[in-house]
Amino acid sequence: MDLQTNYLGLNLPNPFIVGASPLVYDTDTAMRLEDAGAAAIVMHSLFEEQLLRGHIRGFPDSDGTENYLADEAREFPLHADAYVEHLGHLKKRLSIPVIASLNGLSEGTWTEYARLCADAGADAIELNFFFFPADMYESSSEMEERALYLIRAIVQQTSVPLSLKLSPFFTSLPHFLRHAEGAGAQGAVLFNRFFQPELDPSGPSWSPEIGVSSPDELRLRLNWMATLYGRSQMDFALSGGIHSHLDAIRAIMAGADAIQVVSRILREGPESLYTLLADVRLWMEANLYEDIGQLRGVASFLNVDHPEAHARASYFQLLKNWKS
């Protein structure tokens, strides 16, 4: 059973990558993930606020005043320099690729730390584009151009592959990806999960809520993956909603080159990745698939002449068949 895949120029024994998460804080846990079959791991994100060494804005207190976190170490397990050092340590202990993750949107010292991560042995860099469009005077095109500028700057400073972890909230995601590819990005991850704060009406006050993903989140990702498959030279990874082997099979059928898993592992432990891989192999054998390449893109919209019309027809059919 051949599960080999290629992602960002990396030849991987299978498509399962451990996505950015606290799972890599501990080297022993990272080694357990490798033993369980992880093809690669993504470091937890190094945040722009850490690079700028400024205060990190928190949520408003009940009286409306802002909280500021004066000591960034209270919120982040590794400051910027320690992040690079830990990356190098993981590279020495693991035989699988290690992908650095940078989270932000302004240039600042991004290019410097992208280079330092590459020098420390990062096999690729994942730019986690976490931006919130709250400025009424900045257009979507201006925001996207800032992202493209950052891509170009990092590509010029490093020689390792660059991938983009994106949200689905683009006016035209395919258009942006075409320009991102032209700027030098080699891959994209669909999609980032935004941890939305919870409003407590008794305060009232806001507090961050962190939760694991749900299989229900997979549908949005599958539709975009099927839409983008074959229309770009970029590699695509699916992230969010992978909890079973059937979820993984669906992702590959939609066109994913790689699959990032986090929530299942957080819930069930690193060894659950071994079970996930075994179940995929069993399913492929039962359905007479010998190569993962036979699965990739078979359910994509590549051969659909008008994907938009197809999507609207599917929506109409859903409403037509709805039973209350």
C-alpha cells in the first residue's frame, strides 16, 4: 500500500502532518508523533508580537479598560530566540521534516526570523495569515497586497519552501492564490481556525475560548479543495475537521496533497495517529486502491466547466430535498 505524497517539495511517506499546536512544546511528544507515523510536524506559531517585543493586547475587562500582558513569556512558552533554538533541537532529534510557523501580517522582523528558522534547519515555513479586517479605510486589495509583499520579502531572504495558512474569508480566494503563487508561495493550507472570544453577559466581559475542531468543519474545506484542485501548481494541505480515516479519504479525494491533524491527537494522544494511518490503509485495501495517487482529486471540480454554477445547483438541490 503506497501512501507516499509530495508536499512543498518534501517526499513524505504518507500525507499526515501534525499541524501547528502545543504538541511540539515537548520533544518527547514530538518523538512519539514520529513513532506513530507523522510524516512531518509544524511548529507552533511564532507571533508577530513576540518579534516586536511589545505589549500584547488582551481582552477588555468588565469596566471597559484594556488588559496588557507585560511579560510575553506568560502567554507564550518560547520567546523568539528560544523558538529558533527549539526548532534546531527538534531537527536534531527527529528524522521527519519540521516546518516553522510564523503568525502575523506586517514585515517588521519577519524576514530576519524566517531566515533564522531556515538556518536552524526548518524544512519549510508556514505563514499563518491571521488578520482581522477592522479598518474601515483599508480595502481588501490593500490588505492582500500587504500579504503579497510579505511573501515576496521572505522568498527573497530564504531558500526553503513557503506555504500559506489561510482563512476562507477572501473576496476571491482563487485570485489571491494566483498572485501568491506568482510571489513565490509553493503551497497553501485550507484553513486556519480562528478562536473566537466568548462574551459573558454577567460582566459583561470577553474571554478567549479554545476548542478542538469538529468534523462538521470539513465541508467548507472539502468544497474549496475540490474547487482549487488542478487549477494551480501550488501544493495544498487540508487542516481542520479531520477526525476519522473517512475524513482523511474525503480530503484526498477532494485533492489534498497533505492533511494536517491536531484535534484528534489532542483528544486521544499521539498514538491515535497510528490508528488513523492503519484505518486508511485498510479502507484503501478494501476498496482496491493500491496508490494514494489513485484517490487524489477523483471528487474534485477540475472537470466541471462552471464550478460556480455547480455550487449554486448543489445548493438549490439541497433546499429542494430538505425535509422538515
